[in-house]
Amino acid sequence: MRSFDKTKVIKSEDLKVSTGYQEFYLEIVPTLEYDYCFSNKEGVLILRVKNKRAMLFVTYQLMASIGETDQNFTISDLPPSFISFGDQCRRFDFEYREPHLEPNTNPEYAGILGTNNLDENWGLWGHNLHKLIVANQEIYAQVNGVSNKQQYCFSSNALYKQLKHYVEEQFGDGTKKPYWFMVAPNDNDLVCVCDQCSKLGNTDQLATPAVGYLLNKLADHYPEHHFFTIAYRTTREAPRKTWATNTGVFFTSIDLPKGINLEGHPKFSKWEKELKNWIERVSKIYLWGYISNFDDYLSPLPVLKGFQQQIPSFKSAGVKGLFLNGSGYDYSPFDDVKTYVLSALMIDKDSDVDVLVHRYLKKFYPKSSALLANYYLQLEDHKMTNNRPWPLYGSFDNIVKTYLNTEQFVSFYNSLKVMVNQSSGEEYLRLDKLITALSFTRLQVAYHEGLGDHGGFEKTSDHLHVKPEIKEIIERLKRHGRFSDMANYREVRGGLLTYIEQWEDLVQHGLEPNMLSQSGISFVSVPDHDYQDASILYDGLSGFTYDYHQGWVINGGEVWELSMELPSEGKGNVLEMRFLNMSKHGILSPEQVEITNGSQVLYTLVPTKISETVYRIRTEVDFSENTKAVQIRIFKKKQGGKSTIALDEVRLIK
């Protein structure tokens, strides 16, 4: 009951309603052809829904709708209703709907929005078999004739028994409440090719047959539960046999461009053909989609209109459900409005994004809604006009090239600072959290633009120093600890504390002068696609030691050649170069570096380790007065396999 005045709402058992009351009839009809049907005539609203979950959603939508015009109902915590209550019958556009953003991780809120929730619906999710399996030699894969604990043998009876025990003990047989379970290989390319798995059809690159064998075995034993896997890496290829009706697959869209029209795109055509093969064998086809840049959670990302543009392609391909993988339990700016709008779009793909954004922000940000809506929708519209895919693992440079205008962002950030001080109550708390997160983006702009108008640095004598106003922004970001969901700015090694430490080091020590700022570095080798700006190598800014996007130039060649023009006023006494070493990301320090003048090798240098992730060359040099330029040849590690080299700065010091 959400009415302040209890006389305003009555429950009638005999279907006799007093004069002056609006009549509502709610009924669950499991055989209903639609997800809901409404009849609204002469003061009588009849709501018929297919199941309890739909009933919960429709009831909250009705309360939100009534509360908008009747002040006797308390709906301050409910998002605005996005369905109408006129005569209609509708099917939800997707049967499974989950925007994996922080607001939707609350099961109660997911129920209000009619979305699914990992913690509420799933007994096992993702690549997480290791969390519930007891080590046993029989459960591990045979790879190249040797047991390998990095992957599982999915034909193993021991593995089946452990999973069966887990399901039975934790969730029962599903008759009281059905759950979903994801049975997926570990996130690598290893495949078990033991005799049994090979007989089922496994090869050294294909695990689908054995995974399907285990999935169907569990599905047959527990017909009320649902068992899924992921079409990804070694399970990308569809099964050759039809699976049980209570099984399904999440088909990844990782190879598809993000945020642009897919119709006619060659990548979508290839993806759709692969999907059709699964549709022939599996009844539940859900999409594993993406709505975050996993290398930058805190810079605002416009995903709504681009996603809406792609929905018809997914529906026509045969997708029945959507898991939209986002920042999850980590905060991201505008995640509340995105969760709301995405929930509406998955129910009705034709919903008006602009209207939904304005309605949500007006309710929860009454004073600042115009500022927030105008800026966020400006991002959305610019992204649509630009029509470039946004990056799934992108640098700030990628972000700027794709959709973010730094001039407009800084203007918005400054206006938001003023608005925070003018707000109060719940709106103040929400805005304070938002501007704390966006302080990260403001620092990214400061680093990206260097000595520019919105850059973070100024030059005094020969040194670079952090501007006073940027120090204030660092202090604001340091307050992120007040928010338990704002510890990370990226998926892997993305602690904000580490990021702030890098800035504080710049504040405390400044930057050593680089004589090459007057001359420069140029590429001799062809640069990699996203790393074509050689000025980063002599701009004076050191790269961040745990973030390969921040100040590093990456090259994948066997030998990376650069030309270093020597300054006219002096040749320098010390040459310094820093290299990143992050093997998990395929970035390794080089084998050696040669400094040459034509065919003459002047110096052969080997980087030394100075920290967990950084190797350095620092050596005295003596170039002749007649030498105008030298060449730098950087050799990839011989045992490195498929790897890259990352260099942040070539520094020549007096």
C-alpha cells in the first residue's frame, strides 16, 4: 500500500466497488498469448498478465502512473512509468532483459523495471566453475596428452556429479523456483581431447560437443531449471545435435561494431550466419552485448540511441533475450538514466529515448535536469552524427575521436560544479557523486591536452608543472572513497587510488625538461593504427605505469624504428627511454635498443627493470657536433611470441 490516505484505496472481495472509486482488476493468466493485455473502459481497468514477474512490473508501472497525478500516493522512489494503460495487448520485445549496470544489480529495483538480475536469477554465471568445483584430477582437461588445470573435461562424470550436487544442495530441483546456470569453459583456448571428449566431437580448437553433452545431461535431470553456455572462443561453433528445450546459449557480439547501424555491415552478415546455425539446434538464443568501455568506466558513454538502432537487427536475426554487459557493480556516470531507458527499450524498441531521458532526469534531478539532459543527449546525437563505433577497450584518444568534444565537456563540468553547490537533499547527493566521477574525465582532458587551454600543465623555465585548478580537481576525485561503488575506473588494474597516485607524483615532482621538445621524434617504421602521433614521445609527460592507454605509444613490429632529431642548442648528456611490461596484455619490454647514425651503431642498450611494470634505459650519450639526427631501433623480445612494445617518452637531458 503506497497511499498516504488509506481511505483512498480499498480491496473488494465481492467485486462491488463504491461509487467514485476507480476499479482495477489484476489477473495472472499463464495461457495468455501476450505478456500483458489491458482493457480500460468507463472507469474500469482490467490488467491481465502472463506470469508473476510481469504482474510485479505492471503493478509498479501502474502505481507510478497513478502517483504522477494523485499526490496521495508515495512514488518518490519509483522511476516514471514508461508503458501506457489504454486498451492494448503487447509482447515484450525480449523475454530476457538485463542491463548489467550498478542500479540493476539491486534485485528489488530490477523487479520494478521488469528486468533480470544475475544475483536473483542465476545459480552460476560466466566463467566461474572454479568457484564451486573441488579440485579432482578427473575433472581437468587433457591437452597434448597432459592434464591441464586451466581447463575442464566436460565429459567427466566427476565434474557432472559435482555440478549436480551443487544444484541440488543450493537450489533444489527447480519445482519451487527455477534458476539459470551457465556452464562455460574457462576464458582461454584450451580444449580437452581425452578419448571421451574426442568421441563426442571435440577437437583441439572446438569444445562445443563436450560442453553440450554436460549441459544436456544436467538439463535432462533438472527439467525445471535452465542451463546455458556462451558461444565464445572454443564454443563459438554451433552443436551438430539438437539440445534440450531448457538449454540455451548467450551469443557474444564482441566482434560487432558498437553503436552504429548493423544492416548491411559485413561483420554482421558473418555473425548472423553463425547465429542461424545455433538457432537450428538450441531453443533459447540470447545476446551477450556490451554497453561500457571496459578501459574507462568513468568517462560518459552515449549508448542508448546506438543500441536502439541495432535492436531490429538482433530481433530479425532471432535473438530472444539480451544481457547487456556494462560496468556492473562499479559506478559509471548516467548509469541510472541508462538503466531506466535500456529497460524500456528492451520491452518496446520504439520508445522515444529523448522523452525517457528528460522524464527520468526531471524526476530525480529536478533542479539540474535541463543541464544534465541537454549535455547527455548532445553526446548521444553527436555520436549518431559521427557514426563511428565506440571503443569496447578504448583510450581517451579513442573517446575524443568517437564522440567526446573536450570543449563542451569542460563547459558542462564547470556548470555542474555550480549546480552541485545550488542543489540540496537527494539531488545534491546524486550530483556530488556524478561530479566526483566526472573529475576523472576532467583529469583525462587535462592530461590529453597537455599545455593547451584545457590542459593540466604549465611551463615555468624548463619545467612542466600541474596547474593549480587541476590540483583542485585531483582533490575532488580523492573523495571517491565516500562511494563504495567508485573504487575502479576500468575493468583490469583500474584502481582509482593508483590513478590518483600518478597525478600526485606529477604534482609533487613535476616533469624533467626534455631537450627534444625543441626538435622531436618521428616514425620511420609504419606506426600502429591507433598510435600515429609521435609527439607523445617527446611531450614531457610520463606514461602512467599501470595503464597502457595513458601516455604510451604502442607498436607491434619486430623492429620499431624512430628518428630522433637532435636540438641545435646542444646534444644533451643523458638519454632516457621508458618501456611498459604488462605480459597479461601482451606488452613486453624490448630485447635491446640500438642508437645508430646511418650504418654505424653508436650504442647498444638493454632496458633494466625499475618497477613492477616499467623498464628503463638511462645512459650518458655523446653525439658529435655535426650529427643532426640519429636513429633508434627497438627490438622485440625474441621469446615474446605475439607481443607489442610500449614506449612513453624519449627524453634527452642536459
